[in-house]
Amino acid sequence: MDLASLRERLAKHGQEHLLQFWDELNEGTASDGKGEGVSERKRSERERFYEQLMSINYDDVTRYFRSCKEEMEREEKLDDKLEALPAEVVGSFARTDPALIKEYEQEGLRQIAEGKVAVLLLAGGQGTRLGVTYPKGMYDVGLPSHRTLYQIQAERIIKAQRLAEQRTGRQATVTWYIMTSEHTQEATLQFFKRHEFFGLDSHNIIFFEQNTLPCMTFDGKVILESRHKVATAPDGNGGLYKAVEDNGILADMEKRGVDFIQVYCVDNILVRLADPVFIGFCLRRGVNCAAKVVEKTDPSEPVGVVCKVADHYQVVEYSEISRDVSEKRDVTSGRLMYSAGGIAIHFLTRDFLSYIVREKEGEMKHHVAKKKIPYCDPETGLTVKPSVPNGIKMEKFVFDIFPFSDKFAVWEVERHKEFSPLKNSVDAPKDNPVTSRQSLLDLHGTWVLAAGGTFVPDTTLKNPPTACNDATQQSDTTAQCEISPLLSYAGEDLEKIVAGKFLTPLTVLEDTSETAL
């Protein structure tokens, strides 16, 4: 260890405080908690800390912080730069002819059958707001079947493959890339192994880690978490673009013949994986980048909106738009002028992804997330958990690539069919396990009604529902059930199972065919 060189390096960037407790660190056993083997566990605190400090690019960290500091100090609104999305870049499921929707779907399924479609999951978050100590994808929202988010998503991939095979007669494969972080990688991998990859071929599931950055104080000091460890955090879901290059993911896509990628976040219980309609829409439009959105009807809803800013497209956070502008409506339709609410589901061509990774990633800016970051007390050397935000995490966002696209489109979907995020614990009023569960059960209930099924009272329920064939008359709590993703992808092929049948609320319909898991 060249301690003199390290001290000089830290001093150059004003980070000498990181070695405050160096003389107190021992040369004995130190573990990073990952169970990496005897040789790793025996390395000393000094060795581990030295390697961590040497691995940090302080020039980059300093530059990122300066950019973030400018963002924190800037309070300008983007009102004067905003433009509504041009009609030619917007498509809508609800306002598109069903025959054209079928054409989109058929094209998407054809691409799936040819192995050209992959899904890329952003699963690096720790679930702090949800109140759990394990990855969100392992969460059970309380469905009757107790499926976790990971199982739901895996089975939707299987169903998409089966639909493609049925339509084309060709064996289909959808590659699943899963980006974790240092906090979720091992737990996620072990969870998939315990569940035998939920019936998918493990060779078609590729796990890789995003990178981390040091956490910083508000005045630019790297935060020391303990006497021998710097506080770090994943570099945001926009860290995807560096991670796919660092981990050989682009090369793997090329080897497999993947041309089209659907990117999504782990916490949306209604997300459609390898969505053939979305893929078909994007291919028909000839775009290299697209975003799924839902209509924002409440101007105060705290979601970013996709819009045009100057000569490019981007997601503008609700805090960047004044109230007057956010409330503007189109005089003809009455819809909000800025209504394209982002739901973190994107389409990318592999060529565009390669262009971003190899030419534009360095131009993506970092954003500020003010957090309560555990730190090492300089007086006692003990780790303290603050009660108020004491520093920042520097993150890139996955949608920050939109301005680089010259062939961009937006596909508006129906919120109740495709978007119900799991963000918060049950104590929060929305986006919690209860609302996620209800969204899925409600949606599946409408599928049953549309297929000719009827819900009848369950005498074991406290509030027995009234039997009714009309979905518009059926109350939200009386027409709920759960349908296995292996049985139906989006409500199709249910008539032969439920038409003319009577179901009690919270029934679970599973796939009992020979091809079921």
C-alpha cells in the first residue's frame, strides 16, 4: 500500500478527512458481509479501505458534485421553454383502431419469435420507502396466490413467449437482463436460484451490477460511513448505460441477435413484459427510442411529464413547471396540455443504446437526491444515523437519453391496465402494497366479466357482493380475482374458462394445461 500517494491524492481534492482513523484500523479480520470465501474474509480493515479509496475517481466525483451543486442552487422554471408534444410523435392505445392494435401486436410477436426482443429490468433499489430490507422484486403484496413481483414478471415473459410461438409456430426466446446493485445483487440471484428461475431458462437471464458513487455532504466532502468505509450509493437507474458497457451486456445482445429492448422498473405490478403492442407500435413508427405514458389528469400529481423542450424531448419534473403552466388545457380536447405522465417503461433499439453508451453517456448530467446518510462521528468514530437529510446521492436517470433521440415517440396506455407502482409502505395513502394488490385484482376482475364470467356472493366475506354481469355496475370490491400470468397475458383466451361460469371474489385462476409450470 502506497499510503503517501493516497494522502497526496486525497489532499488534492480536499478529502483528507477520510484517513482520520487510519492509525486506529487493525490488520486483522475484516468482512464485507458478502461471504466471499476465507481469503477475502481475512483481509484487514486497512487493506479493504485502501482499495476502496483508491478505486474512487476523485476528478469525476468532484466534477459531478459541482454539477449537482449548480442544480441545487438553480430554481428556474422551464415554462418559457416548454412545448406540447407534437401529434405526430404520440400514439394512444385507447384512441387507436383495434384492427391497427392487432397489427402492432402481430408485429411484436413476430419479433419475439425471432429472438430479437429483450427486456431489461432496473432492480437496484433497496426498498427503503417500502420498509423492507430485501429487494423489491421479492415482495409479496398479499395476492391470494402470494406471487412475488419477480414471479409475476417471469411468468409474463413465459406467456409472451408462448403467444409468439402460437402465432408464428416458432420457438420464442425473450432474454431477461436484470440490473441490480451491490445491495441487491446477491439476494436477487439467490432468490431466483431458490425458485428455479420461475420456469425460465437460466441461460436467458443475465444479472449484472450497476456502479456506485460516494455520498457527499452539502459542501462537497465524501461521507465516511464508518472508520474504514466510505458511504456509497448506486448511481441511479441512469447508471444503466455505463453498466451495460462495463458488464459486456451490449456484446451479449449482439451475440444473441437482440435488436429491441424494453426497459422497465421492478415496482410496477401491472407492467407488461415484452409488450408486443408497444414493440409493434415503435417498429411501425420507425423510432429508436420511445416512452410509455399514462394520461395525467390532475395537474398536481407528482410525476414527470414527457414534453418538448426547445428542440428536443425530455422528462420534466413537476417541480420544474409552474402551477399556471401545469394547469393549461387543450382548448379542443380539454386534456391537460402537459399530460404525458412518465411510467418508466421505455423502448430502445440496440443501435441507439450502443450510440448512447459509446458516445453520449458522458454528457448525461447527475441529479441530486437529498438523503439521511449514516456517517462516522469524527469525535467518537461511531456510525450515526441522522434524523434529517445530511448529504446527497448523485444519480443519473434512465430517461435522460431522450434528448439524444432523433426518432422519438410516445405511446399512451390506460393507467388502470398498465400502471400501479409499489413505492411506499402500507402507512402511505397511495402506491403501497394495498393499492398495488387492488389494482391487479380489479383488472383481472374486468377480464373475467369481459369474457362472460359472473361474480357471485361469497358467504364467508363480511360484505357479500351482488351477482352482476355488467362490469359498469359491479362495485370495485365485488369483481376481484387473480389470474395467473401463464393463463392470460392481457385478458385474452379466457372465454373458454369463465364464460357462463360463476366465480366468488378473490378466486385464483391458474394455468392447468400440460405446458403450465
